[in-house]
Amino acid sequence: MPITVFDVRGIPSGRREAIEAAVGAAGRTLSAPHEAWITTDPVRGGFKVLVTGPHGFERSVSFAMDENSGAITAHVRAALED
């Protein structure tokens, strides 16, 4: 079940679709629904992904704006497994 991305704020349109797809792909093996919010991270100059799920699950992962899709998927998947 993929992660549902509810909101993407401040991400340049050229990157938005690839980032959303990478985050969604990280959740393909999840058995319960999870949600994500993606926003710019002005402190680090990149973007942040907040993932929430059942039983109070919440993880946040920060990325550089030019991070590749494979790395985004891998880091979000690793955060889901913690």
C-alpha cells in the first residue's frame, strides 16, 4: 500500500512529481495506510518529508533539494523500518 502524499509545499514544480513518486514508492510494502507531507526545509536548504501512520507513528527525514529519487525512496523506507 503506497504512502499517500497529502501536501507538497514550496518544492519547485520540476522536482515535485519525482519526489512524490519516490516517497510513495517507499511505502509499497506497508500493510497499513500511511500519510506524508513534503515541505521545504529553509534551515538546511532542501526539503523535509514527514510520514505518519497508525498507532502514533511519525518520522521526519530531511534531504538536499537535488537528492535523487532512489536515495529518497531508500531513506524514507529506512525511516519506516525504524
